[in-house]
Amino acid sequence: MSVPAEAVGQPKKAATAAWIGSALEYYDFFIYGSAAALIFPKVFFDESDPATATLLSLATFGVAYAARPVGALFLGHFGDRAGRKKIMVFTLILMGLSTFLIGCLPTRHQVGTLAPVLLVLCRVLQGISAAGEQASANSMSLEHAPARRRGFFTSFTLSGTQGGQLLATLVFLPVAALPEDQLLSWGWRVPFWLSVVVAVVGFVIRRKLDETPAFAQQAASEGVPKLPLAVLLREHWADVLRVIGGALIASVSTIFTVWALAYATSDAVGMSRSSMLWVGALANLVALAAIPAWATLSDRVGRRPVFLIGAAGSAVTMFLYLWAISTGNYPLTLLLGIVTFGVVYSAANGVWPSFYGEMFSTRVRLSGMAIGTQIGFAVAGFAVTFAARIAGPDGTDWSSVALFTAALCVPPVIAALTARETHKVPTEDLGSRAPREASRPAKVTA
């Protein structure tokens, strides 16, 4: 079956929409991470026990990841039945609303234990939204992309995620510099209130995006499956397991973004909030260039080798980064933070959208990516909580956290080693059990 020209006719528009939408969506998601490390222990939990308050606050960060597999089941199902565009619009509205509400919540001093309960509820809504965001954006950009450049165009989703994280960090920099009384009373709320602007802009952009021609063609020719999950588990169960294992690489991101930030700004190390936020900002700035570069390389040499570089390399560089923090040497911490998160981790981060998406056929692609990634991400989200426990009562055992992070990089390595290489498989053959040879040339149509 040849693919009509219109099936890959809007790669730039789809990639741009995926980038901007993901940036706006993950701005909301990541400002929560910064607040969970720096603000929420003092606002929503008992200040008389700082260590426990920090642990509970970091646990609420992981709650969203626990909600993501549930959201993936529903959003993946409807995305493969109703289309990618509708899910992309829905997830953006839900994320914007739940984030704005966090900025309106009463504190523990005002309503007692109801405050953290409401916080967790809003965080669950954020998790449900994020469950469908990347899978729908990845499916959208992959299904529009030329066969030989799927890695590059699909990487824009993750570049957008890094852009959202960079934006969140930059917004938090002036907030973190406020006097303590202003920061804890109203200052921390401002980044969450700004999500209204985020939601409106994202809604306008995504409403103008067309549905993927690949999905429209599938629906018109063969129809959509009534139960995508049943088809997925029957035909792609091994690939779902690979995606779950591969998705554990996100633990590097959550440890870097949340636990390392809390550790560096603790009394044991004593770095300032602003200086550590700059580490994240500059690392994300470098990642904006590194992600498409690694993805372009994967279009030439394959998804597996590039992903392996990111997974195995992150295990080593995270150890060096946490060691640098323990020394209190800020220039060294800044350098290794950029290398770890901006360069090495970007190899896996830039290639997984195409690597995972190419494992599935069009009719179950969104379900496969959503369910597989969100189960893996759920473990990654709670990696922060486990890290806080592993670090000991005083939170200074960074080497144990580094070893824990390295252990979580092993399943992604195994997943890549056992996966098929797909970078040369024609788009219409993706997910088929027949084309086993990665070197099969792409079909050319007039």
C-alpha cells in the first residue's frame, strides 16, 4: 500500500504545534516541581518537621505520575478512536485549569489538613492531562513527518517540553528572589495564575491544527478499532513492555529537576535557590539545541544507538552531578548539570518520541505510547520520593541516590537492546509484524 502525498504534507505545521503546545503544557507541569521543592513544604505541610514536610511535598509531585496510567487508559482509547487533535485540545484545557486552581488554594494555616488534600486533587488532574499530552503530540508529528525524517520532526514534542521547563524556571527566578514573607504569602501563586494565559494561547494554536492524514486514512479505509486496548495487548504487548522499561529514563529528569534542587538548597549544602534554578535554566537551554541534533543523528544511524548513549551516559553523569553538588562547588555543579541534563540525557529524550511511536501501527499508536510511557513515568515520578528516603534522615546521602538513579537506567538499556530498529521502515509498515528488517528501503511514490 502506498502512502498518498497528503499523508506527510504538513510536517512543519504539526511539529510547530507540538512544540508550542508541549511547551505551554509542561510550563504548568514543571512549575509544580519547583514549588514542591522550594515552597510547598512551608505552605501546605507542618513546618515544625522540615524533613517530613519536604518528603510529603515531594510525594505530591509523584501523585501526578500515579494518576497518569489511569489517564492514559482513557485518553489513549479516545485518541485512537476520535483522533489526535481532540485529545491535544482537551489535555491543554485540563492542565491550565488545574494549575490555575493550585494558585488559588488556601494554605495549611488557613484550612488545616484540607489544604494538602486539595493540592493532591489538583495534582491528580495535572497528571491525567499530561498522560495524553505527549502521546497525542508525538503521534501527530510522527504521522505528518516524511519517512526519513521522523526522528527530527517528532523530537519537537520533547524540545517543547524542555522549552516549557525553561520557561517555568525563568518565571520562578524572580519569584524565588522575593523576601521570604512575600514569597510564602502571594509570590508563589503568580506562576500558577499565569497558566490562564498559557491555556488560552495553547487553545488557539491547537484549534487551528488539522487532524493527521494518517489517522483520517485509517478511519476511512479500515475503520478505527472499537477497543484499541484489546488490539494493543494482543498484537503489541512486548512493545508496550519495552516502552514501560524505556520510560524509566525519565527518572533522570525528576531526580535532576526536583530532588537535586532540594538537596542543593538544603542547609547541608547551602546553595541559593536562584543559583540552582539557573543550572536548570541553562541546561534546558542547551537541551533545546541538543534534542533535535540527537534526533537528526538517529535518522541517519538509528534510534537504538542514540537512545543507548542517553540511557547509559545518564547513569554515569548523574553520579558526577550529584557529587558536584555535595562539594558545594557551584561552577562545577553548573558545568556538570549542563552536561548531564542538557547534553547526555537529551540523547534519550530526543529520540524516544520516534523510537516508541514507531513500534506501533496507526490504529493503536496513541494508546501504545500513552499507556507504555505513563506506567514508566509513574515509577519515575515517585523516584523523587524514594530518593528522599534513600538520602537518609538528614538528606545528604547523595551517593545512594546516584546509585538508585543508575539502577533505573538499566531497564531502558535493556529495552533498547531488545527492540527492532525502525528508522528505515516505511511509515505505512510501522507496527507491522512482517517487515523485520530495519534496512528495508522506504517506498517512493510519485
